[in-house]
Amino acid sequence: MSPRKLKTDPVILEMPDQKMAVVRGKGAPDKVFSQIFPALFGSVYTLKFDLLKKGLESFKVSCPRARYPDAHLYPKDEWVIIAGIPVPENITSLPQKEPGTEVKLETWEYGTVAQILHLGSYDQEMESVERLHRFIAANGYEISGPHEEEYQSKPDAKVLKTLIRYQIKKQK
């Protein structure tokens, strides 16, 4: 009998590339998110409701994601943060809702990824990150993209749910 899989067990899966509404910031996430998320959510929800008003097909607003391309190189207050929310592939422009914070369209590449569901506070993620790193190596892969998090609960939830994800490739 194989061991029972828990929802917090790491997994390897294939993800398609995704068009994203994206904002950039620099600094500790707890400081930067309050500056950039209003622009990101404002743009995406305005887009959603503009499509509905025009009688066009709209979309469900997904959980926000953030990529940290240099978190392993710098202290937290110097991190580059690239936050995004998926938007439909046919979108060619985004409404801008917050002066001084531009929301752009980008395509985030995925392919083969490894991810783990972390339950608990953000400052307790390291154990989950290390577990995911060990899982990646034990399965013959190496990390080939930035650290990414998908926030599946609101910051004030009783139990925070965060998907931690890396693009991976087979080790040579």
C-alpha cells in the first residue's frame, strides 16, 4: 500500500504559460504589497467589469501571485517583487487605476513546475521551501525559474494558504 498523499505534499506538474496583469515593487512584501496590490486589483477588476458592461465574455479573478527573482541574493527589504494576476489571453491593454503604479501585461512561462501548499504564516514558510527543494532534487530536477508564491487566502485568514512554486528542469 502506498503512503497517503496529503494536500501539503509537494508535487510536480505541467502548467501552461499564462498572460498576467503585473506590477513591480521593491522591498519587504509586507510593506510593498499595500502599495502595489491596489493598482493590480483595481486594474484587473476594472477590466473584468468593463468586459461585462460591453457584453463581452468576462473572467473569474484568480488568486494573486508574486515572483521573487532575487530573494536568495538580498535581504528582504531589498527584494524585487513582481506581482501578478492571470487575465484572458485575448487582452491587449489594461485600465490604469492608481497614478504612479503602472500595471502591465506579461506572459509568465511555466512548463514543468514543482509546488507545495504551505499552511501557516508567511514567516514560517522556510520549512516548506526547504522541503520543496529537497523534493525537487530527490526527483532528479533542478530549479530553473524564480521563487513564486500564489496567495490562496486573504492575509487576515485564520490559516494562510500559500502555494510555493518553482519552474524546474531535469538535472544534467
